[in-house]
Amino acid sequence: MSSAASPAPALQIDSPVGEAVRHGLSEHPKRLPAWLFYDQAGSRLFEKITGLPEYYLTRTERSIFAARAGEIIARARDGARLRIAELGAGSAAKTSLLLSAAVELQGAVIYEPIDVSPGILRAAARRIEREIAGVTVAPRIMDYTNGLSFAPPRNGERRLVLYIGSSIGNFEPEQAARLLRRVRSTLRGGDALLLGVDLVKDRDLLLAAYDDAAGVTAAFNKNLLVRLNRELGADFDPQSFAHRALWNGTKSRIEIHLVSRKPQRARISALEMTVDFAAGETIHTENSYKYAPAEPELLLSRAGFEPVASWTDEKNWFAVCLGRVA
Ligand code: AVJ
């Protein structure tokens, strides 16, 4: 480090954020991991995205739960008592439909939402306990992408793990399988996983969902740079980057990029790093994989789950798939 002349900035050099940025912006092409989107402003923008007319995912998955929650929970229970965990629970907006169905079928249920954000978990826990009598919320603050541990339920219950909302879509097929195998390894015979995946559909519909008319997704993407400015003392000009969504048919994924509108240089003081951009150069900020029919079930099998049943909406836009530990 340099001399004692300047006071140490209150910046996080060795934080996971710093590590990810140092690494990702040194790559060719440049990239940043999608989890960086979710600071407070980013989480709020994502909530806004879920209500956009173009963003069919959330309301389509909710419509499947609205129509089928009883059936889904009955298949998952298979006659036993369930407790329900949820990976990346966030605000747990759609989960209520499943929790209500569980209460209906077995009288009461323990709900274990898992998320990295204590604030969001606390709010969700309060709301759910207030709204659904019979649900006891046991929040777990955990980054499930870095490993996961579940104590076996002591009262003979089976565990149903929810991984819904197309969160799995951020992971490349190999990573996705690895993540689900890790979930599988924390479970016991009879336990189950409910996976929500987005399906391949008309390209224009997919693109509109990730490039909405109101520009909320663009703001969500650019907020990443705002976050780096704040947390790492960087000097990105978010408006000199454009939001771009594209369909990669070969890999069956929507990709989101930030495109430099001009040649420019950014400094990231906490990393003592400068980053140069050519005009048109991109930062790849997200992949959102879209599954073909039968692929989700294949993924479940590859991760060691027995596919039990799948549900979809009438347009076949989204699928909810149940797998069980044999
Ligand atoms: C939270 C990963 C499901 O991929 O659709 C929404 C994130 N990115 N708009 C998705 C997202 C841009 C979202 N997931």
C-alpha cells in the first residue's frame, strides 16, 4: 500500500463484490456476475420488473400455482407431513399460494425461506405469518450458491425445497446441475424439489421481456454500474452505456449486456484499477436460460432427483417441475 498521506477509503477491496469485479472486468470479453444486480436499488427494480406487462415469467408461474397449488403440494407430500424451504426466497410473493395449500392439507406448516438479504427475509416472514394462519416462518440467512446445509427435520417431516421463479436460469447447464446436486446431497429419501423454469418461446416475446418499453430492465442493468461507483469508488458514467438484450439460440439463453456508447476509461479506486472500453465494447452481465420441453426433467434426473410431475400454463411458457429423492 502507499504512504500514510491519504486516509484509507471506507471501501471494500477484499469483498466478494471487489473480487468479482476485479476478475470479471479483466476478462475478454468483459463480464460481471448477475448476483451483483441485487443491491437495495436493484432488488427494488427487479420487483418492478416482475410487474411489467412484458415480463410474463412471474405472473405465468403464479397462474400455475393459483390453478395447481393443491395438486403440487399433494404430490410433494405423498402422504407424509411437509416442511417447505425456499432458495433465494426474496419477498416470497408467489410462495403464499403453496403455503396456503400446505396449511389446507396438513393444518400447519413450517416455512424456511433462505436468502442473503436479512432485511428482505424479515419483511417476508412478518407478512406471511400475518397473512396465513398456520405458517411458522424460520428464516435462514445464507448464500445458497456457496453451499447449503439443512438439519434433518426432527419430527419425521419431509422437506420440500422450492427453487422457483426461473432463478436456475442464471446458471449454465453444468453449474445448474452442480447446484441441484448440492441441494440433493442435503436432502433425504422422500424429500422433494420444486423447480420453476422458463421455457423456450417466440424470440420477440423473450426479447421484450428483457428490454421493456418503460426501460426498467435497462435501469436494472445500469444500476450495476451505480453500485460499483458507490461501493468501489468507481467513476462509471451509467448513461454512456446502453442496455442490450439478445437471444443466443445456440445456447438457448437471453443475454444481457452493457454496451459502451463511446471509447472511455473508468477508474475503480478501491481496486486501484482502470478499465478501458472501445466504442461498442460490452460487459456481459447476465444469462437467462430458457428450457426446451423435457429438459427440466432431464436436469432433475442428472442431479439425482426422480422427476415426479410437471405443470405448465396453457401457452406452455413456463414449467414447474417436481423431483423426488428416491
Ligand atoms: C431473477 C434470474 C429469474 O432471468 O428473468 C429479469 C432476472 N434479469 N430481467 C430472469 C432478470 C432481467 C430474472 N431472474
